[in-house]
Amino acid sequence: MQHRLIATSIPYMNAGPNLGFAMEIIIADILARYNRASGNDVFLLTGADEHGSKIYNKAKELWKETLQMLDEHVALFQELEASLSIIPDDFIRTTDRVRHWPTAQAIWRKLEAKDDIYK
């Protein structure tokens, strides 16, 4: 048995889902189902990119708190997945201080220690 990670891009949360992301998650799900049917251990990962000035500015334009707008957009993406009968093994948010931040910081430190981060 082989282990497979299938990950989508993490869409930018300044708007709801679009047709392009729907197509991407459908293809990811097809790959995951095919690999599971082939006897492979599969982990399907998707999530949300929730950082940047465009996010802040969009929330301000909508007269909403940033996290409120993000929660609403994340819900739309998760509703899309559910409506397509797609259930990822995990949905990671870049605002997740418990699961995402420590890993991102650890990767950054490793890259920095190897001088792989530079201007």
C-alpha cells in the first residue's frame, strides 16, 4: 500500500468559491477516490488562505470584521464541497494558530537555517 497526499490550492478568501475551484476540488476528489479504490492510503487536504491586505480591505469594504468575513467565505467553500459530496480529510485555515502557525514557523526556521530564504 502506498500513502498519497492529494492537496488542492488554498483559495484566497476575499470572495466565495468560483467554477475554477469547483473543478479543482472535483478533480482532487476523483484522484482520491481512484487511489483509495486502488488500495492506497489517501489523505485529501484543502483549506483557506486568509492573510493579506486584500483580505483586510475587502472586509472593510463590506463593513465586516475580518474574521467574520473569513468565516463566511470558508463556510461557502465547505458548503460547495459538501454539495458535491466531497469530504476532505482535513480543511486547514491559515488563521489556525494551533495547527497551521507552528508548522509554518517551523518550516520557515528550517529554510532560514539553510539560507534558502533571501531577498
